Amino acid sequence: MDNKRKEYFPQRAERVRYQGTGNVETERKTKRTKKRTKSNRSTKSQRTNKARKNDMKIKGIMAGGVLLLVLILFFAFFHKNGTEVSVGENVIGILKDTSMTTDQLKETLEAQLAEAIGAKVQVNEKIVLKRLHINNSHKKEVCTMEYLMPKLKSVVTYKVEASVIFVDGGAVAPLATKSEADKVLEKLKEPYLPQDENSNAEIGFLEKVEIQNQFVSSEEILSVESAVEKLTSTTPVTKTHTVKEGDGLQKIAIEYEMSIQELLDMNEGMTIKTPIHVGQTLNVTVQEPIVSIKAVETQVLTTVEQKEYQTQYDNNKPASYQKVIQQGKDGQKQSTIQITRINGFEVEKKEVSKEITQEAIPEIIVKGTQ
């Protein structure tokens, strides 16, 4: 068993190297052929990989080109490179400018209008800006800012800043400037200035009158003369009259520039034969201006302080006896009088102070009593 094992499985040192079954030269050729074939396969594989890489590169370049072309076409046909300017539903023009904002355009327009008319303005309409792509259909509407502004001015309406005279919180008379408004108020006061050089007066308004800036339609602005006329125009106002001593229907009607019939109509149930009495109140109509002028005039008057008469009695003298033993003399005083008038009509007069400048000397008379 061991011998057979040795026969079939010799020791490493006893093994004979395999020399092949064919010709040695043939085997060498076979090896070279295999090697060449392997090399050719490797070369072919490398060439195939390179070709694949080239194909992929070409395809990538083509895809990039197509994408670039798409972007160019998109930019050419859809890029928003203009601004459409509209007022209401009317398109005024298209600017080759996408940086302009609505506020900037409105400010520019109002500034140019203000420069032209000499006052701040406020555009009434809403100006709309819309970004768009300028294509062939839009080319006729494309314009410059220099061309657009005159077109805008011709279609918009606007208000101008005016100096408005307010009476008791209500806007009454808009003037172009504050100096004109001040002039109107001075003209309203002029007729009520005191004529006496020794008098001074505080002239004001019965109502709350003030000047405020406000945007108004340019058509509403008044001239100085028109504003004065408007503020002095009168409207009928119902008031009451308290009957005093000496009053009659005729006299009351004349006082308020009414007819007797108008007075009767104002007082329900009254006829021409209806008696009136002191203290009774009657409805009357008074024509009052929008603005009433209140003048408080102060006068300093020098008046006579009357002398006093004093009587002394002498029991030793007959009753017919009378003698002046001290000659009297009038004195002088300065009185400060305050007169309040509304629209020229005196409503109050009072002495606010007085000063005796020369004392009066009493006159003394002696009379007999027997």
C-alpha cells in the first residue's frame, strides 16, 4: 500500500516537471498567440472605452448647446425688458426700463406739474406700471421718458396745494397762497377799524377762523376779491327777540329788516291784532355773514365830575336868608370805556375804569330857618 502510494504520489524531489504533450516550438507559438490575442483584446477594450467617453462628451456638448439655445430663445421671446405705463385702462406708453417704480414716476410727474404751475400738486388717478417683454406688436408704443411725460400730463387730473380759510372747522375759501389768505382776513377787518385816533380796538372773529394747507381742485381756488365776497355773504338765521318797553310789531320788523307779514309768519298763531308785552320772546330772522367781525374798542374819555351842593342851616337867620359861603367848582375825570360791536352793531358798552384828574369843590349854601 505504501509502495503504491509512492508510485502515484512521489516525493517533491522525485517529481518530474511537465513538459507538455506537443512540440515545444508549437507551444511557444501558442503562447505568443495567446499573449497577442490578450493584448489585442486589451487594446480593443481601451479603444472601446475611449470611444464611449468621446460619445458621452459629444452628447454632453450637444445637450449643453441645446440648453443654451433654449435659454437664448426663452430670453429672446419671454424676457421682461420693458415697462408698460397705464392710467386707468389707457396705455400711455412703454419704457425700455425695468428699474422705474410707480412712486418714482409719480414723484417725477408731480414735480414737473408743480414747477409749471408754481404750487405743489397731487395726481388724482392711479398710475400702473407693468413689466413685459417687448415684441413686435409693442414696438409702436415704445417711447422715451421725455416723450412719455407730456402724454401723462395731458391725461391726468390733479389737485393743487392751497391755503384754505376754515370757519369753525369747515373749509370755506381756498386761496392760491397763504399771503393771499392773510390779505382776505385783513380786508374783512378793515371796515371795523376805529376812526378815532384816540381809540384802539382789538379786531377778531366771532367764529374760529384759521388757515390750513389742503389739496383742492385748481378750479376751486378763489381770488382775493371773490373770497371776501363769499365770506361776507349773508344767510338767514332764526333768533329770538325779547320785547322791551316801547316795542311794537312795526318797530321790531324794521329793526330786523323784515316785513310785518314775515314777522307774523315766524310766530305761529300771531296776527296783526295780537297784543305783545314786555318780556315776551318773538322769533325773528337775522341775516348773518359766514364770518362775523367782533371789535372790542377801548376809548379814554375826559368827562366832568359834577360838583356837589351842600346846605347849612342858620337858626338865627330868617327863612328867606340864603347865602353861598363857598363857591363850588366841577372837577374832571378820565374814564376808560369799552365798547363791543358785532359786525358794526354795538352790543355792549361799559366803563372799565376811571381816574379823577381834578377834584370837584362842593358849593356850600347857608339858609335861615326862622
